[in-house]
Amino acid sequence: MFTDSEVTAVLGTHDLALFTATVFVLNATPGVDMMLVLASTLKRGVRAGLMTSLGVAAGCIVHTLLAAFGMAALLATSAAAFSVLKLAGATYLVWLAIGMFREAASGLANATESPAGTRADEPAESGRASGHATDRLAGWPAFRRGVLTNALNPKVALFFLALLPQFIDADAPHKTLAFLFLGGWVIVQGFVFLAGFVLLVAPLRRWSPSRRLRSALNAVAGGLFVLLAARLAWPERH
């Protein structure tokens, strides 16, 4: 197992303990990825949360490659490229929000038009049917949402471009390899953090809210994604 000094000698990186602490603080800061993982876990369960987390990690692979091979520098210097990617990411977040609003409206309609013998504030579906739907939606769709939400966020690309060079020596013999190493470190640490977050919030699903409350939660989540989209797309003042 390599020590900090050995990695520094081979790759030209330094202060890995400080790097790890910095990444942890950034992971623990609420943002788009954490909100998406939270929503997936509470709506679809642990598997969906983990698949979304895996998707976020896959999105970070894209940003690592961009940073390692210089493409992220384009986003830092080209206002047009940065704006296009920002708008693409914001559009996708709005699309997710629309889906949540639709689920909220559908749940509210079902609550007010429940079948005879079923309380309006209780689910009408059988546990088996609900379980099959959860399994179906907890795989590829959850992974895809994680990938797209992260990969289409240019601020993540700039985060990689801004943070990673701070821990690479100016005379590092293999700068590309150093970028890939630190990016991989961020990816693994981020996935472990999000996976732990999923397991932490998963017990909240045992509390079964009424349809009306679930609809309200979907509406609130949709509103938050709209706000995140606006924050992503809104021009920043310097």
C-alpha cells in the first residue's frame, strides 16, 4: 500500500489528507446531487438511491476525463460553451421537476377518486405491484438520472479544474495521471459518502405518508429542482 509520500513521488501529488478532508466537506454540502439521491431513496428505496449515487459517480468520471485531458479549460475560458452546458443542465433539472409535478398531480387525483372501500388517504396498490414498480424504476432510470444531472452541471467540471491542480506539483512528471488519480479519489469518496447517506435516510421510508402528503412532497421536491435549475442557469455577477 502506497503512503502519501510514495504517491507524491510517483505522481507529483501532495497533501492527500487535506485533499480528502476538503472533498468530504464538499460532499457534505447540500447540492443537486444530494437532493437527487435523497429524492430517489425516499421515493424508490435503497436500490434506487444507490443506483442514483452510482450514476453521479459515473458523471464524475466524465468530469475527471475532461479535467485530465484539458477539455474543462474550455469551459473556464469560453463563455459560450459554459452557457450552453449550463442551459442544458438547467433544462434537464426542469424536466425532472415536471415529472415530480406530474406525480404530485396524479397522486392527488387518485387520493380524491379512490375506489370504493379504500380510504382516500391510503394507497390502493397492492404491496406486490408497488414492489415491482419500485424495482423497475430503481435500476437504469435512476442511474441515468444520476449521470445526466452530474455530467450536465458545468460547475462540477469547474470544481474539478479548480480543485485538483491545487494538489498537483508544478513539476509533476505525469500531470494527466495525477489528474486521473485525484479524480478517481473524488469519485470513490463521493460514492461512499452518498451510499452512506442513502442508508442513513432509507429508514424514513418505513413511515408511510398519505397520498396527499406524498403529492405535497413531490410538489416541494419539484419546486426545489426548479430553484436549482434557476440557480444553475442564472448569470453570475462578478
